Amino acid sequence: MIGMGIGAIALLIWVGLIFAHGQFWRASVTDVADRPPEPARWPSVTAIVPARDEADVIAQSVGSLLKQDYPGEFGVILVDDSSTDGTAAVARSLDGDRLTIVTGAPLPSGWTGKLWAVSQGVAAAERPDFLWLTDADIEHAPDTLRSLVSRAEAGGLQLVSLMARLRCDTFAERMLVPAFVFFFQMLYPFPSVSRPEGKGAAAGGCMLVRRKALERAGGIGAIRGALIDDCIFGALIKRQGRIWLGLTDRARSIRPYESFGSIAAMISRSAYAQLGYSLVMLAGTILGLLLVYGAPPLLTLFGSGTARIMGAAAWALMALSFQPMLRFYLRSPLWGIALPAIAAFYAGCTLLSAWQYHRGRGGMWKGRSQAAVRPS
């Protein structure tokens, strides 16, 4: 009887996720699904790139910005955040008159390193119409900016953000990366983000924001202590007007996560912050993951009768919902069957994140523990 009840709840949850949760799983919101018309006048844009010890990728990422085929006024500001590996020197070797390199000031209390660097870049920009906030490990196709601006101008959008295609080469990446985007879309269904009633969200690797909207929202300082800064930024700007978030092939992450350990470090850096640093939320999340992802395969393999049938049906829906994202990343559909095991890995990373936080090492990135104290 207990197994039947658990199976029924798990099955109902997956039916609800597929049919009543913004169709997040379809992976249909992309920057090639439609082609907005180009504007009659191209607005001015400044790209802001925060960088800390990025010498191995900075030439490729900033080089792609300098190669943008953009008809309007465009400049790039790289903020060197106390790098020790020659990041700024590599950037200076690039042949680009549009590149300005700013040496970052010491990190003040209450700020995360990335947001402090971004705020300095925004301050150094000469009041452009748009600010393009992009990461030092993202390589852009030459028409990325044209596409972003066309969409923003055609739709009167305050923010346009692209979820960059992440590397998916090693075994660890093939197993875990598509699920990372799948889970992100489950939390923030892309079709709902652009609707007035949906949650605001963004993907930090590529965000084009109207400068005036950012100023009205209080600037970068309004989110200065945020670890999950992109989603909080998206919610902040959505209060100023319409936003859009979609998948893309134009922007690609060039940072390798070659091992399970490196991916675990990436996830655990901010997973506990997503839960508001709450042990109650942590316990509820782990129990929820066990019910949604753990119960279906356990009932299928070890249950009997109706409970086994319900567990198998929930597992099948789970695997089917993962297929569009697997196709987007050109991965085998068989990974859909493994989604419970993948979810278990993410649950472990969430527990690791909480453990690190309570040891005073939360939000560790490039030698900085950025969540050692509860954010204000």
C-alpha cells in the first residue's frame, strides 16, 4: 500500500511536470526558432567581461567579441580581477582598438568578485544604450550581438539572455551537462520567463540589458552579494519590463569540466545558495529528489503489482522528458534512463554545498570563499 501511494505521487508529479509546468522539457525556446527583424538604427553597445585568472581562455573569448559583425557603435571592457596568471597581458596582445582593459580595485566587503568586477566595467562604460554582460569563458559567433540586439529592439525587451551551449566532450560532461540545463529549465521554464506572470531568470554567460533598465533597478550593486547572480539579475530586470531567455548555438562555453570532481565543484559552489542557506529547504529538497527521481526506478526494480507499474510509468515519463535536451546536445537517448543516477549525483553536490558553507568555505571560486557569511 505504501509503495502504491509513493508510486502514484511520483507519477502524478511527472504528469504535472510534463503537461502543466511551462513545457520546460521541450527545449523549444531558442534564438533560431524565429528571426526578429533588424532595427533601422543600431544602438550603441558595450560588452563587459569580468576575468580572474583566465589566461587559458581569454584570447578565444575576447577575440570572439572583437570579431563581432555589428554595424553600430560597439566596445569591449575587460575587467581584470586581480589575476595572477597574466590574463591582462594575453588580452593586450589581441589586435583590437575597441578593447579597454580595466585593472580591478580590491574586493570590498559584501560583494562577490564577479559582480564587483562587472560593476567596475559598467562604471567605465560611456553610457551606451545596451550593456552586454558576458563571461570570460564564453566564445561567441560573429553574429551573436546582431541577433541579441535585433531581438531586444523588435520585442521592446529590457533583457535578452542566451543559455550558452556548454562543453559536452568528456564522459563526465556527456553524463552531467545536458542534465544541468534540463534541471535549470525545470526551475525556470524558458517559455514562462518571457511571460509577465513567469519567474524572471537569465543565464550569466550572455546577457544583453538596457542600461537605463539596469539603472532604474539600482545597478549591479542591487545584487552585489548574490552567488546565483544571473537568475537574481533576471528577476531584478523583469521588474522593469519584458525579458527573454533561450538556448543557443551562437554562444559556447570553452571552459572544460573534464572530471566528475570539477563538475561537482561547479555545482556545489552555489547549490546551497539556491536553497537560501536553509537546512529545512535542504532536507525538503533531498526528500523531494528521492521521491521524484529515486522512487520510480526503485519501484520498477523492486516493487510489485500496481506500484511497479506506476514506478515504471513515472520512469518512462522522466526519460522521455529528457529526450529534447539530449537531442540538443547530440547525446544518446539512453541517457534518459540514467536520469535518476544523474539526479543522485546532483543531490550529492547539493549536500556538499551545504557542508562547505557551514565550514565557512561556501561559494569557493578562484581562491575566494564568497558565501562564508550569510548574505545581507
